[in-house]
Amino acid sequence: MSLPHAHSPARRAAVALVPFAAVAAAHMGPAATWLPGLRRRFFPGLAGVGRRDHIALTFDDGPDPRSTPRFLDALDGLGVRATFFVLGESVERHPALARETAERGHELAVHGWTHSRPWLPLPGRDVADLVRAVDAVYDAAGRRPRWYRPPYGILTSGRWAAARRAGLRPVLWTAWGRDWTADAAPASVHAALASGLRGGGTLLLHDSDRASAAGCWHSALGALPGIVNCCRAAGLSVGPLAEHGTGAAAAPCTRAPDQEPLACGGARPRRA
């Protein structure tokens, strides 16, 4: 089989694509940290691994006046505080709810300005959006946020650099409830979280269905008491990232200690 001639159209087209491929690889390369096994093993700080006697409870996609107040009431009843990764656009629309979340003892963090996908490298927009979201949180709650979790957990090189410019530290999760699907139920959310639940972990749930199936937040709300009770039965405290003792982001090849998941079979999720 002969190779294309050096001056053939196919060869010229292939050569022309090389710079674009390099840019794409540089842009999306850090997104490999989305893989949970890789993230927890080699980037425990990014995964949100903290104190082994503590679980960080986090929520994405709010504030949402239809659902977030239900979570705030449930957390009050459980005596638990959490970290809410909010969208700047939603904070701008519902500043009173963002302020109430902070006043009720919870921590506000940044999830972005909108729930956008990062397929194109737009570093200028990434910086502007995060700075704008930080300002919206500060204006509503009077505190500058510390943490950043990108939409879909996809951390591109542009989003990583933007987070640094905005004074934010990226944190993803060690276990999630898969609570964004149309068929999610309290039992399925509980089972998904329990399968990856370990001391020092960071849990991801959603207090809004803005970027997911309509009404799916009911599944997370219904699973919440069982998950909290499971953690407490194992001697673990539950709280926000601010109390989690998460250190500086780990360098590559710095492994997190392996632990067995907690046994949560006795916890009973309820319907929301």
C-alpha cells in the first residue's frame, strides 16, 4: 500500500489538522480526571478525599425555588450542613434563596455561570464566567466561594486555568447518586452512593432538575436520610467541604489510601 504523496491533497489536509488536534488534546486532556478510579487513586485532592472520619455532602445545579427549600428543610431536620455548588445565573435570578442557604449554615461554591458543555476551547469566556459567578455568590451571601466543580465534572485545561484566576479550587467527588435520570428513585440513589461510600469521601447529589430529568430531585431528597444515617452508624460525621480537611490537590502518582465501602444495607430510603 503506497503512502500519499508529500504534496497530495490528502497529505496537506492531514498536516493542516495537526495543530487543531494538538489544541484539542491540550484542551480536553485534563478531562481524563472525570474517570473516578483514576481521580481517586492519583488525584485524591481533586476527588475530594478528606478526613477519614468525615463525609462531605455536596449538591449541584441550584439554587432552585421549587426544590432547594425542600433540601434545606430536610438538612435542618437531620442536623446536617452541606456544600451547594450553585450556578451563577440561578443565583442572579434567586439571590434571596442563595442568601437563605448561606444563612442556614451551608457553604456556597461555584458550579459555573450556566450548565454548559466545554467542547470548544474558550479560555476567555471560561474566566469571565467564573469571575461573574464568584461575584454573584459574594453579592448574595457576603462570602467569597472557595470551591469549583465544573458542569458534568469535565475539567478542561481552560476551566482549570479559569478556576485559578478566579481564586477557586476544583473539587469533584468520590461517589455520586446517579440521581439525574428519569428512572432514579430513592432506593437506586441510595444504592449508587453506598457502593462508593468510604470515610473521607465527597458525595454528589442534585438539589435541582434544571440540567436533568424533570422531577428527579425527589429521588435525592428521599435518599438523604438513609445516607446520613448510614454514615453516622459507621461513626462518620457529615458536613460541608469546609469541614472536610481536604488538603492541597495531590500531585500525580500520589495515591489515596484504599478503603472498603461502608455497609449500608440496613438504611431505609424513604419517598420524597
